[in-house]
Amino acid sequence: MASASQSPVNLSGSLSSATSPSDLLRSSINGVNGVPLQTLGRGHVGPSRKGLNIVAKVRKVKKHEYPWPQDPDPNVKGGVLSHLSHFKPLKEKPKPVTLEFEKPLMDLQKKIIDVQKMANETGLDFSDQIISLENKYQQALKDLYTHLTPIQRVNIARHPNRPTFLDHVFNITDKFVELHGDRGGYDDPAVVTGIGTIDGRRFMFMGQQKGRNTKENIQRNFGMPTPHGYRKALRMMYYADHHGFPIVTFIDTPGAFADLKSEELGQGEAIAHNLRTMFGLKVPIVSIVIGEGGSGGALAIGCANKLLMLENAVFYVASPEACAAILWKTAKASPKAAEKLKITANELCKLQIADGIIPEPLGGAHADPHWTSEQIKKAILESMDDLQQMGTEELLRHRMLKFRKIGGFQEGLPVDPEKKVSMKIKEEPRPGLISDKVLQGEVNKLKEQIMKAKESSSIDMDQNGLIEKLKREINYEFSEAAKALGIEEKLSKMREEFAKAENEQLTSDQIENLENLKNEFNENLAKAPNYGRLKYKLSLLKEISEAKIFAENYKKTLPLKAKVNEKFKEVLEKPTLKQKIENLKDEVEKSGVSAIEEFDPELKEKVLEVREEVESEFVKSLESSGVHVTSKLGQSSMSVIKAKVDELNAEVNQIIQDVIESTPDLKNKIEMLKLEVVKDKNAPSKESKEKIEVLQQQIKEGVADVMSSAAVKEKYERLQAELAELSGGSDGSLIREPSYA
């Protein structure tokens, strides 16, 4: 409708001209004091004169189509009054949004699309594979959505494509007329109210409205009402109560809008007024939580006789993120907070806050909005049938008692053992949906913990939880491999046979069948599509098992290690040894030499004597405390032996080098071996490998003749005897075999 503006006003005409008192009076009544009506009517009259010049201008604006379009369609569904709602079907289909925990399902869906595309391109029949993948997808979807965690339900409740209040209303009503305004100067688009009929029965509908895209969300303020929205709802409650319309409210808001302007306009007062009024309404009230119900913003239209919740809806006093930030100082703890808050439909029904759960399709309400709306319609009609049988007083008392019993308890009553046990049960994540990356991360994290614990000499951790998780994953992969290889039915039949046999001994035929099935499975396992994942998870299990064995062994050695260190300190604190060590330090400092190899023979002998004495005392101290020492080989002896071993190795290598230089045939073979190794370094052929092995064997035989010489053999045996004597009868195998080629 066109609108006119009286500002600026410049009406030309002299006030001193002939102006009757009646003209002036009539002009003042019409809002412009002291201007004659004749002048207002004509504007720009005559040439400008001295005095006040007034000109009237009309501002041209675009015609507003709200609430009626220019050419309203009288045959529109719901009647011509449906034009009062500017909620129209979206022109474009909303983009699919995949939540984090749904990504494994998307991988399966992608495989199905790829196989269908391949079938279309090649013309081959892949119907069996497609059916198998689709069955697998449906089973995975069912398993996932029947074991959702609280935070996952929160994410589904906030899904961008989740059906809104008006989506459901237009799906379930025959006719719906939207009513606007709070009669206080504003129409809050975040709260929608209106009258509609379901199967000929009239209801007053009201609820919070979120947007279906970014533009609508900005317009609807993301479903967060201002005080005007709650006062609009309050006006419609009075209207419904006056005319006897049952009230149905839809809750879907993160909370009331908490900006400065809303607080100035009385946000708290508006919510409190609604709460007080709803307990006095004489008509039945049913509230349905279709998404998230946040704090007082949701409760302001939620004081009903019956509170119903969609399966994946949530109802809370504080969001999980806010709760986590308050209690654990980080929003990352929101999954833990969501579990502790008890905000899901199942938990709230157990606490008798919610009165019923409306089922959703697998994948959430956005997977099939019309089916979800039908379930809401059935729930509304069933609830209203029950409530409309009550009288007015009974209805008011029923509403009051519903809220009075919340949080009630009686002291002294024992806790039901079954309930106590079930409260502690935690749902394990379903195998097969944990990514390899997550598993590898957990294994690496545990390894890091073991290494850190080793550095701090304290290992106290539990690897059994991760091992059990990996075993479940491996069992799942084995089951999937059996399905893919087509031997699942054989396994099922064999299990049934074994179950019937119970404690009876297996027959030879049964054992033979079991062995045949085992061999068949092992032979074809590499052909299974998930063989790579199975092999990877088995390698992770091996790693973590080895880490567990290491941790257990290291943990056993910690007391012994502490005891050995304590005894060593006691030995060093003995007065006689302590004095000798101090004297030896002084002599070493005076000599000005730091390496034992550079000491003069006399000082070297003194050092070795003190070392041997310390070692001897240390061994005696350990054995007296019950620690058995298997070898008395000390550091000083080790240094001497190492020097002799290095000397012998150097001599042997020099002899070998001399022999190679003096034997052209042996030298040529070594050069040929080097060429073959360099030539096929990256990808050696079969012939090259065989040639390398032959050359290596010939070179070893040539060198073996050198090693069997009398001089070398005698030195080796003498050194081995010395080592055996020092190590208390061990074989003394410290001499490394020299490497050739």
C-alpha cells in the first residue's frame, strides 16, 4: 500500500492573504496548524511572496506486498487467508549436510554411486553388488541411529535441513491462517502464531520459527524471540482461551534473544508473564519439542499438560557448550556435558519431564519430513483426545501437578538394584565406524605415554581397554570378510551344530568340516574387500600388545632398579672406598689427562684396582640383599676386553685386505659384486639376484681360508678364553664377525 509522508512540508502561500478562521481551525484539526485547507489542497499556488512559503511533497515508495500480493490466488491451498503468511516453499532444494559422525555412511553411499555409474557406463550387471552394498548401508544406518550419543542427538537437533515449525504446520493442517503482531508496535518473525484445522478440528498453533537458509535465519533471528514475540504468543493464548481453541505449541529455539534492547524491553518479564498465564488457561495445551529447547526461551511456551519430544530433540537449561565452558573451562568437553545434563528425549521421559517420544525416520526428521509430520499429527490428536475428556478444574490441576512432581524424591527409600546397575552401563561405540586414523592416534598416544612414563621411571596405565577395542574391530572385520567371501551361512550352520552338541565331544566329521572351512577362509581372505583394513588393525594390535609386554616387564624391573641404585650409593659412601676414590681423583687431576688410554701404566693400574674393588663390594652388597648377580663383568674389564677385541678385528681386517690385494681373482669378484649391486639397486631382476648370491658365496669361501690361518685362530681362541674367565663361565661372544663385500 502506498504511504505518504508529511515531511518536509513547504506550502507556498501568504498567511496574510484572505484566510478565514474556519479554514485555520479545520487545518489545525487535520494536523498542520495555521495552514488553510485550500492551500494544502493545491500546493505551489501562485508566485512566492514574502513571508512563509510552504510546499507539500509526497514521497514515492515501492508498493509493499505484505500481507497481500498484488494478484492473490483465490484457489490457493488453505484459502485466500493463507496469503497472510509469507512462508513459501523453497525454490531450490536445500544442500545436503553431512554431520561428522555420519561420514562413514557417506563412504558407503559413495561406493553405491560408483558401482551404479560403472554399471551404466559398461552395461554390465552389478545388481547383486549394488543390493549387497545397499543392505550394508541400511544396516550401518540402523546401527548408527539406534546407538546415538547425547551430543550426536544435539547435532541432529541443530541440523540446518531439519523441518521447521511452519513446515510441520502446513503438512498436518487442512487450513492455516497466520496471525501477526503483539498489538504493542511490532511483529516478531521468530515467533509464529495462527489458527489451523486438523481433520476438521480447530487449534491455535504457536511456535518458534527458524530459517531454512542463511537469509531466512537472519530474518527469523535464528529462532531467538524478543519480548514482542512472547507477547504475541500471550495475546494468542488469551484469544484461544476466550474462544475455546486447544493450544499446540512447537518448541525449537536455542533460547530467548539476549541483547541489550530485549532486556530493556523486559525479556524476563515477558517470559514470566507467559509462565503465569499458561497455568491459568482453561483449554488443553500440548507442547512438542521439534529441535532444541533452550532454557526459559523454550519454557515460555512450554507449560503444557503434555510435553512431547521428537526422538532426536533436546531440552535443556543450558547448552552443552555453555555447561562445559562453566564446569571444565573448555567447550571441547561438550560431549561429556551433554551426557551429564540428561537432555535427550529418553532421559527426560525417565525423569518424567517429557510425557512421550515421537519417532523419527532413520537419518533424522530431515530424511523424511512428511513422515515425521504425520507422526506429530497422530500424537497431537491422541493427546487432545485424552485431555478433552477432562473438565476445566481437572485440566488445570493436571497441568499444575505435572510440574509440581518434577524433581521430587523421598528420603530413606532404597535404590532399585536393577536401576542402579543400568545407570552405570555405558554404550560402547559400534565396531566398524571407528576410523583407522582414530585407532592409529590412540595407539601412538599410548606409546608416547609409555615413553614419558619410562623417562619418569613410573609406568601406571591400562592398555587393556585399547586392546579390547582393537579386538572388537578385528572381529568385526573378520565377520565382514566372511560375508564378502560368502561363507557366513556355513559359519552360522556350524555354530548351530556346535550349540546343539553342547558338552558332547565333536565328531571327526565336524572337526574335518571345521578344518576345511578354516582353510577355505584363510586361502580366500586376501580377496576380501576389507583385507587391507583387517591387516592394518592386526598390525596395530601387535604393536600395542608388544607395548603392553614392554610396560609390564619394565614395571617389574622398577623396584629392582631402585634397590640396585640404593645399594650402589651405600657402597660408594663406605669410608675406605670413598677415601680411595678421592685420592684417585686428585692424582688424575694432577696428571692432566682425562682418557684412560692416555694414563701412564702406574695410574692406569691404580684406576683398574679401585674399579675392581668397587665392583666387588657392589656385587657382595647385592648378593647379601637377595639379588643374584649372574655375571661379574665390570666396566673396567669391559674396557680392556673391548680394546683387545678391536685390536684383533683390526688385525683380521688387515690380513683380509692383504689377501684380497694379493689375489686378483678374489679382487675381481668383489668388484663384479659391487657393480651388480649398483646396477640393479632399485629393482633387481631374478638373474641379478642369483648372480649376487653366487659371488657372495665365492667371496666368503675365499675369506674363510684366511680366517682359518694358524696365527689368527690362536689369537681368537686366547681372547675368547680371557673373556670367558672374566664373565664367569659365559661363552664370551663379544667379537663381532667382520663384514666383507
